[in-house]
Amino acid sequence: MTTESTTTASIARSIAAHDRYPYSAITARVGTAWPNGARLAVYVAVGIEDYHFGDGHTENLLDGVAAPDLVNASWRDYGNRVGAFRLLARLDRLGIPPTVLLNTAVYDSAPDLVAEARRLDAEFVAHGISNSDSLVGLDEQAERAYLSAVAARIEAEEGSAPLGWSSPWLSHTENTLDLLGETGYGYLLDLRMDDQPTWLTTRSQPLLSVPYALELNDSTSMIGRHVGPVEFSTMIIDEFEELLAAATVEQPLVLSIVVHSFISGVPFRLRQLTRALEHIAARTGDGVWLTQPRHIHSAVQAGLLADEGVRHD
């Protein structure tokens, strides 16, 4: 006779799972130390994107606009003409180093913007060629070529290949994580399974997942779920205060904020975003490390090497 407990166990065993990272309770581990005894690493990513006119994926403010859709195109174009410059200037004023999620098509469509980000020592994270693209549907050979082409363009323009990748539309195939490691990327900005960086299993080498804001993200929250600017600002402040209270030197955490040039670069949204960023910047030195994902990756790598050295002593 089947008991309730064995039936429950059978159902549990039948639940599908992936093998990219194992379960790990935050109460049962420590983390890599951040520099200067910081408890909370904070990075702000700015999406600087380009879209095909009339073709492929688009982010729209108004649905149902008939082609040719100059209305939504102009809304997006505001970002690279105006909004991104103001966002970058605001981050610079507050001492927050910029992280740019870059579509490489922007090198051609808005070179002045890329030059300004470069002047401010932005970290360029590979974000595809265009944000009208998606990795979904690409076979392994085509996806490898796409990832490599994006890295090669950034290397040609900046003198070094990008360390990080963030997928257009957060899209992946079964091969994406494996191919990222094989094409030279060191970390991924797409996932939020934890408040600490997490090593992902791939068929070649481990790939670091740096916590990425899926809700402290103006696209998913303000456009996708119609959260207002004041509420979005409050969400950032509340997340910051909760994480800072939870973080310790022995268990440091990461806060990520993701904004886009044509969303948070708009004046009424920028005013409220500034309120949140000023709140965070005012706590610099109080266990807060304003940084970029490349430096988080370096700190984690350094901690890994130190742990290896201890084990080998």
C-alpha cells in the first residue's frame, strides 16, 4: 500500500531541475571579502541600446502603433540622444562608476555617446549587437559566432575584450552558458538567484553569475509592471537598506540597479532615480563599495585563489 510520504517523495523526485548551480543556503556559507572591509557592493548598469527600425524585438511605450512606427522609435531614440548623457553625468557627480550594457551597433549609431562613456571609465558589458536581437533559435555554431562577434567589436574599439555578458531580452539557449565560457567571457549579468555571486557550471570552465536586478530594473518594473518613478526610487532605497543591514564583512552581498537610457534618462524619472542614488552615495565608506561588475569578479577570483592556496598549504 502506498503511503502519503512515499507518494510525496516520488513526486519530489519527478520535479525537473537544471544542473547549472546547486542549492546553497545563505545561512550555511560565507562569501568573498570585498575591499577595505566593505559589506555591500553596489553597481549601477545603464542599458545603452540600438534597435532595428520596423524589424525584430522592440521595447515600446505605446502598443498598437501602425507602421512606420516613428512614435515608439523616437521614444527609444531619446535615450542615446539625451537620456544616457544625463544618466552618465548624474552617476559621475555622485561618484558611482558606470557600467554600460552595450549593444555594439551603438558604436556606429551614436559614437559620441560611447566616447562619453569611455571618458568616464565605464565598464562595457557585452549586450549583443542590437536589442532587436535574441539568442533564442540560434544553433550552436551561429550562437558561438554571435557571441564572438560582439566581443571582437568591443575589443577592437576599446583595446580589450569584455569580461561580462548580458543577453538582449535576457534570452538564452541550452548552449549559452557553455559558449560564454568558451568564447572568453568571465561572468554573466542576467540572473538573480542570490545576493552573492554564484559560480555556474559549464562544460568548459566555471562562469560567475553576478547578481542582476530583475526588479530593480526600470524596464521590467516601470514599463513592464507600470511602477511609478517615486515607487521605483523607494524600492531601490528599501533594497539597499535591507541588504546593508543583512551584509557583514564575513558575508558580503551585492546590490544591482539596472536602468535604461530611454527610460530612466527621461527627466521626471531621472529626478526620482537621483533621490535613490543620492541616498546610496551618502553611505559610501559606511561599508558600501560603489563598484563595477569587473571588480566584483576580480574580488571573487582573488578569494578563490586565496582559498586554493590555504588548501594547498
